[in-house]
Amino acid sequence: MAKDWLNHDLINKHSLDMRQFIDFRESTLPNGMRIIDAYNSSGLTFTILPDRGMDIWTAHYNGMPLTWISSGSPHPPDYGQSWLSLFNGGLLTTCGLTHVGAPEDGRDIHGNYTRQRATAVSSDMKNQVMRLKSTLHQSRLFGEQFEVTRTYTLNLGKTAIHVSDEITNIGDEPTPFMLLYHCNVGYPLVREGTELLVASDIYPRDDDALSGVETWQTYEGASVGYPEQVFFHHAKQDNTHTAQAALFNEDIGLKFAWKTDTLPYLTQWKNTRQGIYVCGIEPGNCIPEGQNAARESGRLVMLQPNETQSFDLTIEVLDGAEAIQQCRAAIERLQTDGTPVADCNLAGYEH
């Protein structure tokens, strides 16, 4: 269906309330979880979880799910449960902010950010662009003191989600800082034959990944007991310091674009296991190796007192062969003409 009905003048002639066309709409589930449903007349809809780090839970395009979700989700934050028990799946789960990786030294897998509740949630609309803004804190006495300002941006009629974070160390000492955007894509967008395209050099994490390094780009059908495969990508960027990755399946795709000056790493998580068929595209300022290994390797970022870093990620639905071909051509040009991200250090993972 043509979208000429989204013309600004026509809308003003026929409607007095833009919520007819675009909105972030908050409600509360029976388990007490707040949710914010987002829509913008593009066919793209998604649900944000203010009580789970303002991350994205379900997401659909014209009724088709884009992500895998875990049984019983969304789960309320609970420090008595493990990270894996609370994992909602969902289109975006933010990992960090002091640890990303396997459990170590009292730090749970992928950190505590996803247990944080948002405050000061507000939205505004200007020139057919709607923004949702919130503040979150990850802090503990005599420990890290992080303040996060997260903003979601939606353009009327556009099939893209833009998320930006400003993260500040409001404490008085340098603090380990690890951040990874765990974007989880599921069936039917990812299924047998789906292809991942990235302009990059590939580094298998371990022997399981090494065994599948020749087929990192294509996805298999669901299988019982599939051992996850993880690949690190030394991505190539354009002259705006932006890198891209895209998943394609026939005439639909999902593109990821992020700023590499603060997100120099990309992790690919292949998990085509039966029932928990979910695969991750994960830009970060780190790889999921844990704080101890990151410190030893020289990859650990320290956020200084009063220092703020900014992060940008866009997730866009590609609808139709033409949109897919344009994206494919752009990434292929990056592979040929792009420059390797300067601050991506993957020493130790060469094979």
C-alpha cells in the first residue's frame, strides 16, 4: 500500500491527534511490569521495557515477529535470579555496564544493566519525529556510579528504530566500562538459508566456532543440541565512522548500523538450537570475554570521573528485493573501499 496518506498536510486536514499515526504508549502488565508499545504507521511495532533497562522485548513487522522471546517473558528484574533465568530474548538486551561475558569473581554473565529501572520517562513530537527519553542508573555503594540517558527516535512511516545512549561516570574514580548491544533475531527472519552480510575480517572465538568458520555467513535449520558458535568481526567503516551488518532472507531483511568511534567491536552469536533458535548481532565497546580477560588483553575501557560517552545504533527493516539489493551493494562497497575500525583489537583470537 502506498504511503502517500502520510503527507503532513493531509494528516492535519483529517486528524487532530498524531497518536492516530505514531506514539509511544505506556501500560502495565498484570505482573507489574511497565511496557511501552511503539508504532509509527510503517508496519513496524515494538515493545520497550522500562523496568528492564529500556530494552526492546517483542518486535514485529506487518505482523511477522523479528525476534525470539523466552518462555514467560518479560521477566521482572530480580537480583535473586541469574542473568540467564531473567533473559527475555527480545530485539535488544543491553549487556554491561562493568562486565560482559561469562560469570567471574561474583559478576554474573553480562552484568547488571538489564535489571535497572528507568525514571523520568517522557516523549515529545516535532516535525513527524517522535522521541522517547529516559534516565537510568547502575550504581552501588563504593562501586560503579553510572548514569544513562537513553533516547529512542521514530520517524513517521519509516521502518527504523534509532537508539542513542549517553553514559556518564558520575562517581569520583575511573571505572571499568563494558557495553554490548545484544540484538536478538529469531524465526522466521532467521531460518535455514538466511545470510549475514558484514564488511569485516572474521575471528572464531573457540574450537566450536572454528569448526564452522567456513559457513559463518549462512544459517542452518533448527537442530537438537546445537553448540553455539561465536565469531568476532573486525568491521570496516565508511568515512562517517559507521559500520553495517544485515541479515537477509528472501525478500525481507534487517539492517544494523552503528557508530564505530565508541562501538569498535561486533560479535556474531549463532544459536540455531531447536526451540531456542535465536541469533545475535552485537555491536559493543568490548567483546564478551569478561572484565578479567579484557583487562589482561588491554581491551578494557575505563570511564573517567565525569566522562560521558555517546552511542548510536539503528535497526532497520528492509522490505523487498530492491531494499535488500541496495543494502547488499553498500556493504559490498564497504568490504572493498571501507577502512578497518582503528580501535578494534582482537589479538589472541587469530587462527
